[in-house]
Amino acid sequence: MAEHQSNGTEQLHEELTAYLDGELSAEAVRAVEDRLARDPDYRHELQRLEKAWHLLDRLPRAMVDESFTKTTIEMVALAACEEAQVVAHERPQRLRRQRLAALGGVLVAGLFGFVVGQLIWRSPNEQLLDDLPVLENFDLYYQADNLEFLRQLEHEGLFSEADDHAS
């Protein structure tokens, strides 16, 4: 509840300050003046703000000498110089990290390409390895008259034993 009241007070102050500064549109000015005519608390707040404005106008203006300006500019220049040194110091490290990241990316891409290539393209030596039992017994197979004879031998279980010995 107190937060709601403080928001309302802040909004009231902003509205009245804008009214005093002449920053409101014609419609907003009419709305403020209508509320001032109806609401005594609103008028009282406007009077308080006006008094504060007049008191602020009476205060003497602070005079700033040239040394203040000079030291402020020196501080800004020093801060800019320090920042430039930090950036210059960090640049080689940042470039090194970027180069290492690029090299790592190239290596990962190359490894990925190699793995995908191995999965997609079959090695010509794999076919030779698959055919190795046939090549080892080529002389025996060559003596067979036809394919039907070899199928009968396989049906009898002759080749399964040969496969077991080859393994």
C-alpha cells in the first residue's frame, strides 16, 4: 500500500513539475488546472513545489575554476589511456584464442568428414576380406563342375566346418 502511495506521489510531483516547467500539452494543462480548481491538496502540493523552486533560485551559483576543468579532463584522458593499454594488452591473447578456436573447428570438421566418409564409402579391401574364404579354397571350387554341386556340398554342411576352421 505504501508503495502505491509513493508511486502516486511521484507521479503527482512529475505532473506538477512538468506543469511548472511548461512541458505539458494544452490538454494536460487544462486537466491540471481543472484539478487545481477542485482539489485543495493538489493546490497545496503545487504551492510547496513553487516555494522549493523559488528557494533554489535564491541559492548562489557554484563557480568552478579552470583547475577543476583541467583536472577533470586529465582524469578522463588518463582513464582513456589506461583503457587503451588494457585493450592493447588483451588483443594478442584474444587473437590467439580466436586462432586456436578456428584451428579446433577445422580439426573437428576434418575428423567429422573422415568419420562420415568411412561410414558412407566402403573400403575396396573389405570386399577382399569378405571373399577371402572363397579365395583360399579357389582351387577346390575350381574343380567343381557347376554351382548346383557346390550348393549340395553346402547343404551337407561341408562349408560350415570349413568356415569354423578358417575363423
